[in-house]
Amino acid sequence: MKMFTGKFPAYLIACLLFVASTAAFAQTKKEQFRVLAMAEPGGHHIEYSKRARIWLDSLAAKENFTIDYIDKTDPINEAYLANYQLIIQLDYVPYAWKPEASAAFEKYINEGKGGWIGFHHATLLGEFDGYKIWPWFSEFMGGIRYKNYIADFAAGTVNIEKKNHPVMKDVPASFLVKKEEWYIYDKSPRPNVDVLASVDESTYSPDSKVKMGDHPVIWSNTKVKAKNVYIFMGHSPVLFESVVYKTIFKNAIFWAVRK
């Protein structure tokens, strides 16, 4: 068998060098940030959480960040949260947390250790399942208490109020939410938070008697150091069929994670 003794063409050498450098870059490329996502292990919001996980994992792979998922607060303490630059509270209630976990979370938010995005169930504030209301979390959400909800669901139009906020980049002035169990609270959180969007209750289809008047659905508490945003919509997996909803979600991630 004859040995090849000639020279490799210059273009082939260039291609080999490009492939080698690309592989080396891929191996050394570091993750942008780490996210802790909290989702309940069961219940009637589980299909939303499952769909959210598919979308989040796809986004993380594309944007080079990492997500860890938990369905209970047992592992949470200060040292544990120090590993994360963002907490996403997917349909996870603000009660029944272990004392060490709630104390660590409060410190994380108050001292701006990282960002936070909460959805839907995060405002289920009151006395539930034998647990008392979490006063700090109620104040964090604007001093509100859960009062009622539209159990048989309704579509509704959400109007953007702060179009220049980074969370609302590339978001139209209004958009339709096809299916939601709109919560109402004992009062509007508006005096205590920065409202980014609200639902127009006159657009409910079918109409409902469960209304509160001024009805914010996306807001941020600027009184704490952590960048944070609460997004009420988070019951049905059909939300992930909405480009607008996914845009808001993605914007919220990259806004909240940056100090």
C-alpha cells in the first residue's frame, strides 16, 4: 500500500482548522446563567408546567443557560439559592414552604441576590390547606389577598400599560388570552407595584360576575432589590401557542436575570 506523501491543499487545511477551532469553542463555551424553576408535582396546573418545561428547556439549549427543576422547597436555603441567578416560580403556591426556605427566599429577593419571575399560582395568598397567609409574600405581591376566580374559565384581552418596559419589547398594545381562570383579589395591587399590563374585564368571553374593576395581571415590585415580574396568566398549556405570551416570558427571563 502506498503512503500519501504529497501536500494537503490549502483549502482543506483551512477547513480542518475551522472544524477544530469550532469544536474547541463549543467545549469551552460557558453557560450564561443558572435558573431554578419551581413547579408543583401534581394538580390541575400540571399540564401548564409540563408544557412550560418543554419550552424552557428548548430556550435554554438555544440561549446557553441551565435550568434545574424542583417540586418541593426542602432543598432551599441560602447556600442552595446562591447557585442561581434567577428563580422562576411556575404555578407554585406561596404557602407550605419550609421555614428555612422561606427565610432564604426573602433574603434572596430583599438583597437582590438574583431575579424572580412568578406565574399564576404565586398569588394564591390566603389561608389554604391549613396554612396561614405568608405576610411577606403578600406585601411582595402588592399587599393583596386572593378572593375568587373564574372557575369555568374565560377569554380576555390584556392591555399593555408600560410599552417601554424591557419585558414588553416587541409586544403589541393588546393581546388575547384564549383561556384563563382569572383571579381577583381583595384590592388592586396598583398602589404598591409597577403595573405593566391589565386585563379588560369587559372583554371576558363568556362574561363573568367575578370581577374586581382595576385588574392588573403583569407587574413588578420596585421596592425590593431583586428584579422581579409577576405574570398572572399561567393555567393552560394553550398559552404556549401564543407568540406574544412566549415573547413576554422570554423578555422577562433576560431582563430579570441581569443585575
